Amino acid sequence: MKLALYPDPVLLCPAEPIAQVTQEIRDRAEEMVPFMALEEGIGLAAPQVSWGVRLLVASEDGSSDQARVLVNPEVVWKGGGNEWGEEGCLSFPGIYGEVLRALQVRVRAQDLDGNDVELEAEDMFARVLQHEIDHLDGVLFVTRMRPADKIANKQKLDELVSRYEARRASTEP
Ligand SMILES: [Zn+2]
């Protein structure tokens, strides 16, 4: 398993819904959990490991034990007002900025057994879920950043683009 880094196209397009949770999907999702912990993330969306499906893993404390796998997750309710808070992203190493998010969300999804689940989250965990669900729509946190943070990160973003292009040039036949 390998991280897709910005501006990899897999990060920019909407992911496909999962019609049925198969064993292959379970296996791959269960691989994402330790991978996320290893990368020190608290959330990881399937497109970030070059898998274009609507699935995410997220953990309230970053541990594998607390990790939830959500299939076809959708925010069905937002509340508690909105707050700016700092975010980073495993697909954007070294880039941090403030993003406005709802403080509380209710998310509907399926679990790996194909059962419908609903969960409520607040504060940091609500933020993580909104960030990861955005990934499934091809929406990246840098587009939601405070304008001043966009400017502050411009050079680092340009560097990510150059590095991506250099890697592609070196792997092309
Ligand atoms: Zn992210």
C-alpha cells in the first residue's frame, strides 16, 4: 500500500460507490487501518491509497483499535455551528492550514458486514470525517483553506506538483 500524493489525479475525481462489500473490499479496507496508523494519520480515504471507491477509515485517537471503516459514508446532518481549525493531510506532506467545518455531524454509512450504521461525531472527529468524506468527492482541503493559508502554502504546493511531475517523468517508459 502506498500513499497517493497531490496532485495525483486519483485524488481529484469523485470515487465510485460500493455496490456490495465483497471479501476483496474487506481485505483491502483492513489493510488500510494499520497503514493509516503507521503513517500517523487519524483518517484515510480510499483514493489516498489509489483506490477510487467510497470508503474511509478514521480513528478518534489515531490507534488501529479505535478505527472505524465506513463504506459509502454520507453526512446527513450538520450542527453546532462552524469553526475554523487546522488541518493537514497525508497526501499533502508539510502542508497545514485552517478550514471551516461544522462542529457536529451525523454520518450514515455501511460497515464491512454490509450493515447500515449511523454515527455522531463532534469536534476533532467531526472534522476528520468531513475531511475524509470530501476526499470521496474529489474535494481537497487546500481548496477550502483560509485565503491567507492558501497564500502561505503556495510555494510548498508548487513543490509537490514539481515532485509529482519529476516522479512521473522518471517512471514513464
Ligand atoms: Zn486528506
